[in-house]
Amino acid sequence: MARKVSIGRKVGFTALAWTLGCLMFFPIFWMMLTGFKTEVGAIASPPQFFFTPTLESYKDVIEQSNYMRFVMNSIIIAGGSTLLALVVAIPSAWSMAFSPTKHTKDVLMWMLSTKMMPPVGVLVPLYLMLQYFGLLDTRTGLVIIMMLINLPIIIWMLFTYFKEIPSEILEASRMDGAVLWKEIVYVLLPMALPGIASTLLLNLILAWNESFWTLNLTASNAATLTQFISSFSSPQGLFFAKLSAASTMAIGPIMVLGWFSQKQLVTGLTFGAVK
């Protein structure tokens, strides 16, 4: 009897998980589907589930904009900000994890609290600073901004992963004569590699999907894929088929990356969860 109840609960939870997964994926599926419709079919009422697919919207999107330029800007800005953030965050997290002070928790909470601040509250000062230093509408300026806005989350994640590593291992490396940088590079980083990989992937996704800063601090030179999507919203109205095609082309690369790296992402997010 107990076994039947256990199997029933397992089937029920599996069905619930699949239902929630399908509900969460449906908006993305519908967006992709709409990209293969005509503009008339995209706004048809009731919605069309069966139609003759066409690549007209994708063709128009490619002809009307330089898609690869937006992709390269997104790759450089997201990748550059992620690598720069790791360079800053790894020593910071190491210091707070293995050489804590009585103010370490306060510093961590303060960093996390900055993520709760409305971005629009600091838009004008940052805009003027970038303009003063000649970094407005540049890849370098956006790399710095993306690094700063995601740095608190990265430090928090790395701090959590580093805390799971026994400090005795690092002490043993010091007794063997390892200097600070060798301790971090040859001992700490290999042991925390799953956590670092998941942190890198998460930050890459956050930077890739960022829209507020890219829309407000760029015009054309450093425009990313979020600007690419917004360009299909005009005073003449919304072109839903073209907008859906552009959105699919924008999220496609990061979805493929997430699909192929899901094992590393899950491994890193559960790093240290079970002892």
C-alpha cells in the first residue's frame, strides 16, 4: 500500500513539474511561432495555431538591420563584463570567506542591498559620468556598468561556494610554501570550479538580457540585441511578427548556450548542498 502511495506521489509530482514547465515555456513557444506568421496572422483573432509558415518576417528583420553587429556588441559586453567581474569578485570573495572580520556580514548585506535600489535613481549621475569620460555609447562604458551592477550577486555566490571549501586545505598549501596567488590559482579555483562556472554562466545570462542600461546608455555604436528588439517598435505601431522574429533571434544564442551548459549550471548551483 505504501509503495502504491509513493508511486502515485511520484507520478503526481512529475505531472505537476511537466505542467509548470510547459506553462513557463509557452510564451517563448508562442513568440517563436508568431515569428513564422505574417503580420496579419500575428494579430488574428482568435489566435491562429495552424497556418502556413513563412520566413518573411525573418527576411525583413535581417534586411532592415545589421543583426551581426548587435550580436557582436552583446557578446563583447556580456563576456567582457563577466570576465572583469570575476577578476574583481574572486579575490573579494576569497578575502571575506577565509579572512573574515566582524564587519564582513555587514559588507555583504550592504552589497546585496544595492541590488534593491531602482536603477533609474542613479541613471542621471552615471549618464553624466560616462559622458564626461567619453564612454557614453561605447562598449567599454557598458562593460564597466554591467560589471558593477552584477558584482554584488557574483561576490555573494562565490563567497557561498568558497565557504564550503575546508580552510585546512588552504592552510596546508601555505605550510608547503604556496604564496597567495598560487593558493588562489592552484588550490582554490580548481576546487571551486563548478561554482565559478555556474556564476559565470548566470552573470553572462543577466548581462545578455539587460535592457534598462543598454537602452538608456547606447544609441548606435554599442547597441546590443535589446536595442535590436526595441527598434521594431515604432510610432506607426507594433509589428508583432517582426518583433517576435527579432526576439527569437536575440534570445537564440543564449538559449543554446544555456541548453548545452545546463549540466554545469545545475552542478554549480548545487555545489556544497550535500556533504
